[in-house]
Amino acid sequence: MDAPGVDILIESPLWEAVPEASQTVLRAVEAVSAHRDAAALMRQGDELGLTFTDDAAIAELNERWRGKPTATNVLSFPAPPPPAAQLPRFLGDIVLAFETIEREAKAEDKPIEQHLAHLVVHGLLHLLGHDHEEDEDANRMEALETAILAGLGIDDPYAARVP
């Protein structure tokens, strides 16, 4: 399966501190499309939007759409399903906040590119219909994220978590 097309918008100049950010995103999207369980949810010609923004902008989105007036690392906005025959299919948008992602990467003592890749994988899985509202769904989604990230040479982001 070919990776979905990705339309990247850089809203915040803070992302200039991560010159490999766009390439990291594209590799993460390719890794999702290469994994059989995720690829089964994709169609040829799928597309998605990805916005690199900052904490202030994502906090506004988080309050507007989720009623939470705080910054977060990633938000996913799945598009409504198109008519069955419509191609290309727009999957939705992923929005990433620089300061939160940078802070989390430092706290976890990992390169920001690895944390960014994880969040893109996580966000794209949301666009494909995965969620983590119930424990069983969360376990399934985390296992899929971990497998996809392993294909990128990135350690299990959930391994250090206390059960």
C-alpha cells in the first residue's frame, strides 16, 4: 500500500528547531501504511493534512472541539466518511504542538523526532478509526503503535509506564 498523501502546513516558526520534522512525519505515515493491520484500513489515494503549530493555537482548538482549555501534544480530526467510490479519500487532520512535544521529549529523555514520529502514528491511527477510550481498545492501539514504531527503530513508548 502506498502511503497517504500528506499536506503539511507549518504555522509556527518554533518548528524550525526541528529541521527533520517534515521528513519524520512522512516516514511515520509510510510506516503506518506498511503495517498490515493499519494498511487494511487505507485505500489507494488517501490523503491527510498535518499542521505544525504551537501550544497557544492547539489550546484554542482543544477548547473549541473538546472543551479542554489547555495545550496538548496532538489532536486528530477525522473527516466524515466520503461516498464509497470517492477517491482520493481525505482522512482528516493531525495538529501537533511544538512546546508540549518538546517538553515531553525532554522529560522522557528521547529525541524530539522519535516522540514526533510516535504522535504522528498515534494521530493517524485515530484518523483510521482507532481509539483508546476503553482498556481493550487502548491495549490494541498501543500494541499497534509499538509495532509500527519498532519498524522505524523506535523503542516502545509505553514500556516505561507504571502499570
